[in-house]
Amino acid sequence: MPTIKILDNLSADLAVIAPTPASAFAKYLKGDLAILLAAPELVKAFPKPLAPGKNFALNFGLNFKDALEFGAAHTEWTVGASFQAQVGVTAETPSALFEQEHFGEPIMVPDGMAYVWCSFQPGLKLGIAAGEGDLSFGFNAGTAIDVRCCHLFPAGPAAKTLAEGVTEVLRDFTIPGDVQDLVHMPEGAVSAVTGTGSFQISGSFDLAAAVNPLATPKLPLVGAPLSLKAGASLDVGARIRVSGEYQIRAQKTSANKVRLGLYKRAGSQFTFDVNASAGVSADAMGKDLFSALMKKISSDPAADAQQLSDAGLSGSQIASIQDAVVAGINRSLSVALDFQFSALRSDEAAFLYEIALDQLSDESAVAVHHALDGDFSVLTGLQDLSMPGVTPVRNITNDLRKRGISLRINLLGIVNVISISELVRSGSVTFEPISGALVIADKVSSEKISVTSRPLEADGQKLRKAVFESLLVTAAYSASRLTQSHEFTASQSYFEFHQKTNARTMADNLDAIVALGLMTADERGRILAGATQFGNSTMLLETEFDPAAFRALFVSAGGQPRPMEDYERIGRDAMLALVAGDPDDFRHIPLGDDKLWAKLRASGQPGFPFVLPAPLNQGVQLGVIRSDYTLIVWWAGSMALAARSLVEMENFLKTVDPAGLHENNEFKKRRRNLIDALGDAVAGNQSTFGDPWGLLAMDAAAGRLADARAVVVSPQLARASMRPQKAVAANG
């Protein structure tokens, strides 16, 4: 049995401790003796009783005299000679354990009591794989971890001395390596291990399929109902590896009960490696997610499946489709998980369980042991259910399930071919790697958005441009009743990801959310106040248009086509919302000055150098202003053309018999002319759509009748807001 000695600076014994047989030093120390050298400050404090209302921590309170090794079957931890250990007392009320370490759910100190704690930072031996042995906890090999044990004592003049408290903590020191360590923890004790590594979780998730049916410009329309099912969702199981800085903590609340939790450090960020499969079980790997998805979103899945079978897709084509769908779902889940973990309050555990040690079955004991190794898969897979001796208190993935996850599916060209199987047969299935959105596109659209070097991925900027153009013509088709046999909604989204986000970039993101009416300027100011860096960040903006919003894009309340001047004003205002306060905020001068804009319109671009004031009339500034002008005028002209065309079509339709419409040659001619005119208009689009201007402009043009959603996530911020259409209508 090993011995622990604490020596003063003269090498005299301050304490000689015989660890109890079930304690960590007896169970895991490789050797017979651990010598700790006490700092002078600790020597002075040792004989004093534990005082209520007084905290102290001596970060250099103890030093290991010799190198030590810890482990179960083999060495897993190493502590070098002269490594430091810490001694502390937490006794103030109100105060809490782990409050200064920024890990959730601080444990409050009861009145008249004091926690005495000891901690040290061993290194996890190189070559130890995550989850291997009882002391890895999923942490990265070769890194230092923090091990802390805390015991609760009465405080006051008659209380134990600090020396007695430290002796008891070291004698019964607990490292939560297995279930027996929890069994032998003293009642009231707390044991925690903190480090950087990876832990595993699992669960089932209901992905709402946000299908976005769009037309391809210039291609003919098919006058049959879309083969799509509204409100579909896909049940997906997933195994997830979560990486970052975390703490596994056990608190002995009674003789046979332990609260076991996993906590994220506040202000830090996790990354996620997701492996999804179809079906409720994450164990059902290898199922065909694409087939499962088709069955959910197709109104005639059997026919679509047969058409795909008849198409004779090769094995490599089928594998590529499956890989793209899996990658898109995995990324969509990662984005949703990032938001949910970032939204954790500072006083919350990510996962928390009540363990009744005397009620554990063999199966549940194994599940708890795996959790202590950093594998929470079985426990998190319980969702809200219990197993013998294990009661879930908090499971962050349950919150995610309740909040819902969207799987965005852009169907570029579906309006032109009607069935998903035809899109797949003639086009491609890819995913957008930042947002996870799936893209099922016809051949024409596929060529526009492809990434040659990464065939499973769609180029984000090219996709935004294609969706913007397709949304414009789709809206016009719907509003003009060219697609009257299948009313539907369509959406537009914008997604940004930054590995490093400075205040200027975050301000730009928040400007767009303010412009959508989903954040106030005051809230924007509070978020940005005093902040210079926001770490990794993501932002999602999304708008969804129904037939009423489609019509509002083009037709006034009086039934007249909206003029080009309306759209220019909207386009200028949308641009102004994005450039104010930017380094290139000179752009606001022509955008915000009606008289100057009128002069630019009158002179045309060749006259800009003579109309614009210096220094806007030369160099880079002139080029940027020309770019803004070109985009706004192109969009305004395209929208005005669509407005005139669809009102003309509406007026024509009033004069003909709907029953014979599709045999009417004049209707066919007018429809072809409208399709060609809109196709020619969008072909003139020169924008790369590197910002959310197009989304803001279309939303404003619809009078904010579209549903809208904005999500922004960083280590300091997790915020989601929505604009339901009915709420907008209620507020005028």
C-alpha cells in the first residue's frame, strides 16, 4: 500500500497519509511513495481551522518531489519531478466550486461549510488512445489534464484544520475512472477531470426537409403537378465525435447516488464529426440515406424509384449520390449541434445523469463506465428514457430534437422536369459544404455550380447566384400562374463561416440581421460593445416565399406592375444597410443621395467620372460604385420586366377558357416569350453574390411577407430569430 508524505521546507513531516484501499492513490499510483513539498504559505495555513466565509487557493501550494506514474493495467499518466499541485478552500457564501474555471453548473457552498480541494495536472502518456484505459476520459494523448477532488467540511472555530482537511482529501482522493471509484467516493465529495480531447455521443434526430423547388431560366415548363410532398421529415440516427475542452464531473450526493455530468468551458467552441444513417438507431449504419430521403419528399416514391432503376445509373454514380447526401446531412447536423452547444448557459451541463449505484444492472454499469471513458453514446442514446440506475437530467441533444433541424434541399430545375428522379438522372446530387444544404440540380444548373476538384460539392457563391436567378424566374412563373397546377413555396438562403471573426466581420453579419428586421440596432450595439474577436462563427439567413409573397414581389395592391424605380430604391436601401460603417462606406454617397443617383442614371456609366464628386470619380472607388450601380440597375430592370410580363399574362388569362389553356397556341406563344424574356434578363447578372444583398433585396421587395430566419453562432454568441408570416400580417 503506498504512502503519501507532505514535507515542509526543512523536509520535516507535515503529514504522513495512508490512502484507503479504494482511493485513487492506492488504486492507480505506480509505486509505494508520493512525496509532496509544501510551500511556506501552506505550512503557515496548515494548523488553522477552516474558517467560514473565506476562500483561498495556493496554486504553488505543493510540489511533487519525484516523478510519478498513474494507471490501471499500465501507465496512463505521468507527473514530473517538481510538478505543482494546488490546495484550495472554497467557503464564502455565496460562492461555488468551478465558478472561476467557467464550467457549467457551479456547485454552491452551503452556509457554515467549506470545500477543501486538491488538484494536479498530470500528462496523458503518449501512445494512449482516446478511451483506452480507465484514466484517459477521451482526452488527447500527450496533453496535460486537470484532476481535482473536493471534500465538504463544517467551518468555524471548532472545525478541522486545513492540514486535517487536506489529509482527508488525499487519503480518499477520487479519480472517476470506473464505477467502483464512484461507489467508494465519500458522501458529499466532488471529483472532476478537465482537458482537451474528444467524447462520443449518439442519438436520433428528426430532420425537417426544407424543399426548395426552383425553375431553371430559359428551360420550358411542364404543366403537371410537382411530385413533392410538403412537410416531410427524415428520421436519422447519428454517432457524433465532439472535440474541444470539457470536464467530466462526479458529485456524490448521498451514500448511493452520484450526479455525473459533462461540461463545456464557457467561451470555448466544439467541433463535430458526424456519421449519420437512416433509421432511429445510430447502429444501423450503411442504410441508403438517399432512398430514405426520396421516400419522404416524393409524393410518388415508388414511381421515382422505378424511374431511377430504369435509368441504369452506374455503381459509382449511385455511390456518389449517397456520399453527397450523407455529407450534406452530416454537415447540417454539425451546424445544428454547434448552435445548441454554443447556446449553453454558463450554469448548464451539456449532459447530466443521476446514477443510483445500488440499482445499476450489468448493462447500465457498462454504459456508465463507457461514459467515464469519454463515450457517452449509450447514455445520450437514451434521450428522455431511463435504464436501471440511470436517470437523465439533462441531454443537450434532446433540446436540439425539440428545437428541430432543417435539411435544406435545393431542387434546381424541378419546376421544368416535375420529378426528382428526372433531376437525378440528368443532373447531379451535391452538397454545399459550409451549410450542408443538398443540391439536386438539372444538367444546366449543375454546370453552373460545380467544383471540378471536389465533385460532391457545390460552390457556395455560384449556388447563391443560381438560386437567386432561379428564385426570380420561379416567383414570376408562380405569380403569373404559369405554374398554377402546383402552388408551392420557395426559399433563398445565405450562409457564412469564418474561422476567425473580428468585430468588423461580426458587425457586417449583424447588419444583415438588422436589415431583415430580426434584430434591433440597440441589440447589435450591445453585442459588439467592447468585443474585438468572436472566434469561429457561422451565420445563416433564410427567407421563404409563398404564392402571396411571390405576387407581392411584382404587383402593387392595385394590381399594377411595379415600376423599375421601386426596385432601384429597394436595391439601394438593401445595399446601404450593408455598407454603413464599412471601410468602403463611400459607397453610401451615391446610394443614399437621390439627386446624385438620378444624375448617374441620366449620364450612364460613361458619364460617371464627370458626375461623381472627387475622389469617387476615379480609381478603385469609381470601380466599386460602378459595380453597385450595375447590380442594382440589372436587378431592378429584371424585376420590372417580370412584373410587366406577368401582369400582361394575367390580363390575357382573363380572356380565355382555363379548360383549354394548354391547347391554346396564343398561350403557348406568350408563355414561351415570358420564359425567354426572363431568361435573357437573368443572363445579364454579373454579381458573384459574395454578400447577402440579393436576399435582403428580394425580402424587401416582397414587403417582408416572406417567412425569415436568422442564426448567428460563435463562442460568445448563439442567437436565432424568426419572422413568421402570420406575425408580419398581424402587425401590418
